Amino acid sequence: MKTIMLLVLLACILAAVVYFVVRRKTDVWPVGKPCSLCGAESGYGYEKEAEELANIKPMCLTCLVAQLEKDYAAFAGRAVVIQPADGPPSYVFQPLKEWRQYVKKSKIADDTASLLAKLEPTCHDCGRKANFLWIESRGLNGDNFTETLDKGISETLLRGNPKPVSLCAKCCVGHIANDLRDKHISYGEVCSPRGAENGFVVPMGL
């Protein structure tokens, strides 16, 4: 009898935890809420640093792109930028130093450093100074994005996509905006490159 009561109690506790987590996520989830800047319906959530859902701001595509243009232009480092892909809920910047510190077995950090060493000095599209390496994401989705993080870019995306191209901040954001608009991709979490540390922008889970 005591065992049954204990199991029932544990089940109740688990149900309460699940309810709390789902409720909290629903409360902060930005998609579908009014844009924090213009009031239009948002399709994105913007934050300064990844995984800070408490500080996320709902944004429509127009306001998001305007913010990304400011962020990418101010970024003083270099970054690999993987094309937006439908499926993963987040599209965020990960600094190499922090990623290596917290995700020991992932190969994407070393892969990113190797790829950035080959970054061309000028933008493929306009000829301005380039500090972003654009990699197309064909084949990446909500079910397999962890493979790119674990195995690295060379072993996954570069095997089925065109050669990476170097881009300036303006052209890189232009590519991102076109994909978000044309493919109707929505992200609950978007985080731009910041500061001066090299890193990568990737579609991934929360």
C-alpha cells in the first residue's frame, strides 16, 4: 500500500514539474505575440545572448532584420553562419570559447576555427570587407541538427551543399532575411553575433 501511495505521489510531482515547465515556456514563448517594437504579429523572439528566454523580445520579420543589421555590423569578430533551416526552434550565435568550455565532445568549434582561417578578405556579393562565412543548410532539419554540432560542418553540411562563401555583414543579413521570408521560417529564439570573439550561427534546439 505504501509503495502504491509513493508511486502516486511521485507521479503527481512529475506531472506538476512538467506542467510548470510547459507553462513557463508558453508564457515566454514569443511567436504569435505582438512585436515589441511595432505591434505587428511576431514570428520571432530576439535576445542578446542565447538561452536567456526571460529576456526575449517578440519581433516581426521587419523589426528583426533591422536589429540583425545593427548587430552584425557591430560585430568585431568573425563567424561561420549556417543558412536558416526549417525545423529547429532557435537560430543563435555561439562563441567558440564558451562552446568549447561547456560542450567538450562537439567537433563544430574546431571545424569553425579551421573554416574561418580560410575566410576570404572580401565579400563574395559586393566586394566589401568580409567577416562571415556563409554555409548553406540543405539537409539540416529539426531531427538531425545535433549531427552538425557533434560531427562538425565538414562531415555533414559541406558534403551536400555548395562551397562556403565569404560575406560582409550587410550581405550576410540579406541572405538570412531572404531565407526567413521566402521559406516562411519562424524562430522562437534568435541571437546575433556579439563582441569580438569568433563563433558560429546555427539552427538548433533550445
